[in-house]
Amino acid sequence: MILNPQDVEASWYGQKRLGFVQRGLLILLSWLYGGVTRLRRALYDQGLLRRTRLPVPVIVVGNLIVGGAGKTPLTRYLAQALIAAGWRPGIISRGYGRQVPGIRAVGQGDPPRYVGDEPLLYAEDGLPIYVGEQRVAAGQALLAANPLVDILIADDGLQHYALERDIELVVFDNRGFGNGQLLPAGPLREGLERLNDMKMKALVWQGGAPALSNPAIHRYPSFAMRLEPGAVYAVNDRTKEQPLSAFAGQSVIAVAGIGNPERFFQMLRDHGLRVEGKSFPDHHQFTQDDIPVSTCPVLMTEKDAVKCHEFSAGRDRWFVVPVTAHIDPPLPLADWLKHRHRV
């Protein structure tokens, strides 16, 4: 029996029905996975595995479902909001998709295969950013190298229990909880009981909260996040900008190697573009052969563009569509942080 990953993922959201034996196998594996994750968390909760508190406040951005829900734009929004409030944030990340392990600082222009794609975006924003499999060690290294940093954002750190945290921001999109089951029978990294953790501060819904009946989601403040496209620019020349509206009515090829490519494609359609979408796995390491040869403009996300820049010379019709997060109401960061005992 062969399980097609695309069919399995489609079944999480009711888009495909699997056979009885396939569903049974996935549920069995889901029970095993759930047992391991609950045991691991219990070991931390009981103090049998050690949590480490860093000397500055830590805000974790993460999600319960696999795939992109908007963590990267939220992290960038959060960093800028903290700077505007007088903080000096740094960011720690695992650096998914990189091919070189270990802890290292990320600088503008670093090869994405060494540091990952999302960390490069944070570095381009001028933020101190360290990557490492062990977030505690990455945070310690960042603080040692950047003594003025007074708050840390842990990108995709919700399940990294070894790192003590002050605030957790959990991101969802319009997929909600899917079928509500754990991997691999469903899209959940952790069970919904994780929402009962009193460390959690807020839920952020990309696109607005869907109508969900789970009572746990009503225990915490919720915020709607929308992603707005900015000025489109050429992959090989950032100074060549034009509004996305300049492409309205045109046929374009949209390339996306992110957790939820359809969200990117739909955003372009919503702005009047005729889109032929080409999807790749999240954190895909692009080669020039992945990008279709076409007379049509090729549009891609910022996250994908950092991996295509090195072979973009002469590709004047490859464009980047940046997005900016807007949150309503604004996150009350000052109120949250003033109650932390170390601030």
C-alpha cells in the first residue's frame, strides 16, 4: 500500500477521501506520534527535562498546524513593532532548509543553503539573527554577540520546549485545525489541548478567524492579520519597482515554495492577475531549471526569491511580491511586557 503525500494532505482538509485501510494506518501512526509528543511535553512540565530561561524576555511565534500560516510576516511585523516601542529585538530560528548544521549568525547575502530562507529576510531587515537547532544555544550566542539586544523573538519555536518563554503567539490561517487530528492523520503538530497552556498569550488569525467551536480558542485574545502586497521589484534589481496593479489583467506564472502556496496564488488573483501557479515543497532549494521559461512575467515570494537571486542575472521578467502584515487590533505589546517580572 502506497500513501501519496498529496492525497494525505488533501484528506486533512476534506478535499479527498482515503480508503479504510489507509485511514486506519494513519490513525494508528497518529496515536503513536501523539503519545510521544505528550510524553515529551510532560517530561518538561515535570522538570525531568530542563527548560532554560534567557536573561531577556522571549516571545515565541509558532503554530499548531504544519505548513505556512503566516509566521514569517508576523515575526517581521513583531520586530518592527518592538523597535517602534523602544526595544532592541533579536531573532532566533532553526533555519529550516539549510544544509549546514550548527549555530551561526546570519548576514545579508549569506547563501540560503547555509542559513535558511526566512532568516535571510530578517537579516535584510537589519535585525540580529542567529540560527541553530538548539534555540537556547542560539539565543545565548546572539546575546553574547549583541549585548544591546533586550528581547528575543523565537521564530517557529512553539514546540521547542527547552526554551522558557514569556509570550506565545500562535498563528492560524483559514484552514483552521483541518480535521483536528495529529500528524500524519491530520495537520496538527500538537493536540488542541495545547491551547490550554497558560503560557499562551494570543492567537493570530491570518485572514481572520473562521467559525470554530473549540472552546479553547475563546480563552485567549484573538487578532486578525491580513497580508498586503507591497511594491513589486525585480529579483535581479531591487531598485526596479512597480505596483502590483501594473500586472492586473496580465497572464503571469506564480512560483511558490512555501507552506501554503495557494494563499499566494489567490492573493495575486484577488488583485486581478491571471495566474498559472507552480508549487514546490516548503523550503525548496530552487535551481534555475525550476523556473519556467516563458514570455509571461514570473512572480515569486520574498522567501523564494532569496534562493533564486544567485542565478537571476538577465532574468528581467522575474519579480518579487513582498507582503506586509497588518494586525487589527494592534498587538498590545507594551501591556503584555510590562507585566513580565524581568522587564
